[in-house]
Amino acid sequence: MAAKRKTKHPAKPREDLSAPSEWRLQHGDVSVPIREADPETGTPVRHRRAVDTLGMMLSNGTVTPEMHEAGCIFRTLFRSAALDGMSTSQLIRLPGSTADRLSNRQLDARRRVFAAMDALGGDDSPPGSCIWFVVGLEMSVREWSARSGWSGRPVSQPFAGGILIAALAILASHFGLQPSSRAA
């Protein structure tokens, strides 16, 4: 019987247990890798869970279902309007092509986003700025309050959360999801 050769495998990177429980990625916070068994095969898998600010606020009872839906509508319109700044580079660009033009769907989405921003008092108002960055660009409330805040001035995180709640109430009224007497 031949002796088994021991082969050296490269060391697997260990999980950093001292890492924070939330990691910041492109579109929001995600949890550290979670190890679970795949429900179909039973094999172990590692995955991360994204943190949904609007979903957390709904589950905590901080916002009403109408306010949550208004935030989801705004986020969908914002993405459809291509206002998130994410774009792909084009390998071939022909002069006079329609690549620089917006589609009718994008134009309509932009019109609706700007109408919602007007209802919030514009992009320089506290609710307008908060909705643009937190819901549209999916920045965390903590990050918005510390970095951007209102007109570049940092605001406390509890105050920023209040601004977001008020802005969602205004959006719910704007989108016709609740009577305007209940907003604010």
C-alpha cells in the first residue's frame, strides 16, 4: 500500500471575527458572511444579507405601510430615471447616435422624481436632500447625517431619522397613498 502524499493547499483566508457586524458596500450596508446550509443541496454556503433601511423602518413600526410604499416608488423611479450616476462605458461610440438621448421611460421617471422633489421642497430642503441620498442613492441615514446632512451641515442621527420619516409621509401624500391630512 502506497503512502498517501500530503499535498500543500494554499491557506484559506480566515474570517476576521473582529470586523464590524455591518460592512459598507456600494448600495448600502451588508452583514458579515453568514454560513448556512443550502436548502436544496444541504452543502454549506456563505452569503451576506443587505440592510434595507425602508424595510427595517417598516418592521420596527417607525413608518406606515403607505410611507414604505412611497419610498419604494421613489427608489424605483430614481433607478428608472438613471439618476444614480452608474453608467457603463460604451466600447463603440458613433457620432450622432442615440446613445446620449434618454428613453421616454427615463424622461417620464425623471419628470416624476422632480415632481416628488418639488413636493418635498426641492433638493436643498432637509426632506428633499434626505430622500435623494437615503432613498434614491441608498446611502445610510447615518452616513447622510454625518457627511451630507442638510446643505452640507451635519445633523444628528435621530434628527436625520425624523427628517426621513417626515419626508416619507410627504411622499405618501404626494403619490396618493394616504390623505394629505394624515401627512406630516
